Amino acid sequence: MKKILVIEDESILRGEVQQWLMLEGYEVQTAENGIAGVEAAFRQLPDLIVCDISMPRLDGYGVLLEMRSNPSTTEVPFIFVTARASHEDIRRGMQMGADDYITKPFTRLELLDAISARLRKKESQEQHFQQEVAQWQQAFEQEREQRQLKSKLVAMFSHDFRNSLASILSSNSLLRDYANRVDEERRLVHFNRIEASVRQLLQMLDDMLVVAQIESGRFEFKPEQMNIHEYLQGITDEYQITHGDTHTLVFEYPCTKAVMADPRLLRQIADNLISNAIKYSPAGTEVRISLSCPDGEMILKVLDQGVGIPEADQPGLFTAFQRASNVGKTQGTGLGLAIVKQAVDIHGGSIALESRIGQGTSVTVRIPM
């Protein structure tokens, strides 16, 4: 059942729209103003948002910027509903990332047609992405030359690049255009989101270089002495900044010993395990990261409360482009755990996965100290 969030300050219209959509089989959440709408969107993660423009506290443009600046809601279809129908208003909304524009008064059929069209387009985009992944998988199985692998990697990472750039641009626009309406706490959230997104972009560039070097056999293993708990704490903090609206990250580290490890490979391991845990866990759940150092080895464990992985799919997940059969519409390339396995193998370590459907997944990495 598709979830739709209706943000409208006119109570009568809000109630009518809610009733229309519920009769069509949608799950409907409502909010009476922009601030409440933003909070509801981050909490519920709807499949589509219908939003008025003229509202107290935070108008529809501000709501749209909030949605486009957060990675978890960047791609949610957004429909403006308003009595303002000038060319300038429509153009401004579209330039900011709105998907459609309906003027008041509107009929039930007009609204339902707009929603149906946007949901179909979103589904089509998701299907196209999965088809591209399937094509990459087929090409990888047929041709393993390094030049072809590099082109696939660029295509895979481009999606995450666009999300991070969209988050930066939207946060910057909100801070610039709504400086007098945004309190200090909200400004700090957006400044932190911009910084974290920039760091992720830089890290993705390094990721592509590392993966290409590993696959070509030219990677130079450079372990160095590290304060491992401080390094992992920094990575966890970055993810908390960008995903704190939807997930809680808990980092436990009874181990504070220095460890010999390659920072680039360790980053690959932590990034992929944490991002997978967030991606396949519902909003409002906890991702727990623990670090321990018993008997001369470093043990990193990432535990989520996600959908779980079917037992039959688990043995193949460390092979490139393999994904679990129950991922549904969650986007991904099936490359993350394969990268982790390579990075762990270079360290002379081991990796183990435990998972149950509906109860979550635990991935444990062991690296000799």
C-alpha cells in the first residue's frame, strides 16, 4: 500500500483530500503546516507528498527544500497544490525539484490522475535502475577486463553522487533563502549535512580508485598504526549527521588499542557495512556498531534490525553484483559486500554473516592485530 503525506493548512480541504485518497486504497498521513509536514515526512518516509505552498511557519517551498536536502527523501515525488498559478510560481517550484503543480480549485479526478502519474513514473525509474544493474551483472559475467569494470563502477557511483549533490544544493538554497526563518539548531543541521555530503563525495572518489586498483592487482597495501576506535567513531558520526532523521547509530568500543591496518581499506569495510545496515532497515530502527580486540585480533560487528536475508541467498552475497531475493525496490548494485570481502582478505582476516528474515542482519569482520 502506497503511503501519501498531505500537507495542507486548510482543515476542510485536508480532510477531503485524505478521504479521497483513502477510498482509493492509499495509506494517508496529514500535517497542518510545513514544520509538522517535514517532521512527518522524515518519520514516515512516504512514497509521495502533496503540499500546499502558502502555509504558516514554513511554506511549501521551504518544505520542498527540506525534502530535497535530506538523502532519505531526495527522490520522493512532490506535488504542489496552491491557488497561486502564475508562470513564475510554477517555474520556481519546478526549478527547486517539484514534480507537478495543481491549482485550486481542483477536482478529485485531477488530483488522483496527478498522483497516479507520479507514482507510475517513480516505479518506472526504479525498474529502469534495476534493469541497468541486471545489465551490469550480465556484462560482468561475460567480460572481466579492467576497462569495462571501470566504466561499470562509474555508472554505479553516479547515482550516489547525484543524491549527495542534491542534498548540498537544497541545504544551501534553504540556508540562503530562509535565513531569517530558520533557527540556529536547524541551520546547524544543514551546515553539518553539507559538510557530511562533501566528505561522502570525496570518499566515493577514493572508493572508485581503491576498487579499481584491487581489481587490477595494482593495489598497494599500506597498513599503519591507527587509533581504530577514533577512526570508526568519525565514520559513525558522519552517518549519524546524514541519516539521523531516520536511524539511530550506536557505536560501542571497549577496544581502545592501536591497530595496524590500511585506512583506505578499513574505510571501505566500515562504509559498506554501515550504509547497507541503514539501507535495508526501516525508519526508526537502530544500527549498532561494536569494536572489540580479544586475543590479538580486531573484531568489528555491525548489527541492524532490517528485513533480513533468506538463508538460500547468503552464501552468494560476497560475490560481486549478487543481491538478496527479498530486497524489493530498495536500490543497490550488489557490490558492497564483495568489496568488504576483498578488503578483509587483503588484511588476512575473515568475515561472517548471520541473518534471519524480519529480525535483521549481523556482519562480523575479524582482522589480526
